[in-house]
Amino acid sequence: MRKKVVVFGGGTGLSTLLNGLKDFPLDITAIITVSDNGRSTGRLRQEFNTPAVGDIRKVISNLSDTDEDIKKMLEYRFQTSSDLNGHAVGNLILTSMLDITGSLKESIKHLSKLLDVRHTVLPISEDNEITLMATTKEGNIVEGECEITETNETIDHIFYKEEPKVLDEVIDAIKESDLIILSMGSLYTSLLPNIICRSVLDAIDKTTSPIMYVCNAMTQPGETDGFTVGDHIELINNYLNKRKIDVVIASNSKIDQKIIDKYSSEEQKDPVLIDKEKIESLNVELIEADIFKEENERLRHNSIKLASLIMFYLMRD
């Protein structure tokens, strides 16, 4: 019987992970945050009073088995002087289907069928006005995911303005899972917005499925400056309830110093280092491997290698 995997996340990190995992004999449910309020997604939310669709578009595109040109069309952004400027075609399609069906969940189903997606994609909620909030260590409150990303202050804690109504299908997927994966990506705006929902935390507490975290390649300014792998685990565990992370995948790839210097000078980011003693003290199993690759002087997770490690972990019992 195929193993059931639930993956939480958003943004590029989740899409990269799913791009490798999709071709293995697994039943995947990708659960995506819908609090983004920037760029094309933010403008559509404001105009049509909808949940965020941008990360959903990315995930559907990466899970799709359709022609590559069709995927490129989904990701295409208009460059024009009209109101279409900056909008991604996939965002417009999802918004139009949402207007037709009245349900983001149903819109995703229709687009997934059209694009030959064999796995399940779910928004964490269908609430239209879901708003992510943050307190900073400087004592201020920031409202909106985009504003949290762009603040120059250090994030202390995130929460929702109003508790989202989580989809029943999300809770069911957690209950039926064989593995829960917390994807790499921005902790405060991609991963944690999914697991801070009370009903999600309750469902995780009631399952015996292992919780796996795929650690980020680089630190995030204002979020995880100077963080090690163990620090990432500790932060996530602080948001979880009774159940905590069981296993972490981290890269031990040797990174060219020129790449490190480029990230440091241009983006104030540094490699996330493995600290075995702290990871062990947190009672977390460490799976380390060479899973980074360099593309145009950028670090990327090798999605096939990463997916293989996850598959081996699932199959070893």
C-alpha cells in the first residue's frame, strides 16, 4: 500500500520538495498557507476578496505532469502598462475558477485535473480575509505577510488576526498520514502559518506519524540570523504542542566560499550549520547528506536526492 505523506509549507521551498517527491510511489497531500498579501496575489485578494492563490499556483505547476510549455504559461507574468501588469496567468485562472465555483478547494481540484496533477493540493483554509500578524523584538506589531517579510525589525512571534477555519480535509489528511513533513522555506511566512492553527496542532497531537523537518539552506535576515539546524528545530518545536519534530534532514554539502560571500554581502544570509549535540539534545534524529546544488551562483536543494532520502526513511521500517 502506498504511504500517505502530508507536506506543510509554501513558496519556492515547498515547490522544490514536491517536484522531486511527486514521482515516487506515494500519496501526497500538500497543505499550503493562504495568507500572502503581496504582488499579484495581494492585488487579487484586495480586488476580489479571496484567499491567496500564488503559492497554490506554484505547487500545482510543480506537481503537474503536463507539458513544460503549459507550466511556463501558468508562471508567466504580464509585463504591460495596464492593470494586468505583474499578474501571473495561473493566479488569474485560479481566481476566475474561484469566482465560478465559489470554493478555492474546488477550483484547485478542477485546475489539478486539467493539468494532470496526481496528488492532492489543499489550502489550509478558505477564509477570504485571513491575516498573518507578528510581534517584533522591538515591541511593535506588524500586520500582513508581505509587511512581515519586508520589516526591518526582528520577528519575535507570529499569530493570526482571527483564528482561521481549517478545512476538514486538512485534518483528515493529518489523521491518515504515515509521515508529516515540514518543508524548507521561510519559517514565519511559509511554514509556521500552517501549524499555528489550533485544529492543526490538535490533529498532529492525536497522530503517531513521525514529524520530519527539511531544514533550510540559508538563514533569513530578521528571522533566523545566526541560526543552526538545532535552532530551527527549537523554534518550530516552540509552536508545536505535545508532539515535536522527530527527524530532520540537513545538508552537509561543501559550499564554495564565493557563494557564501555573495549571499552574505547581497542578502545578509549565511549557511545553516549542523550542530549535532544540540540536535541530539532535542531528541531529534539527524539525516545529513550532500543535497545542495549550485545554479547560477545560487544554492538549491537537489529535489531528487531530497525525495530519495524521504523515501528511504519511509521504507526502512
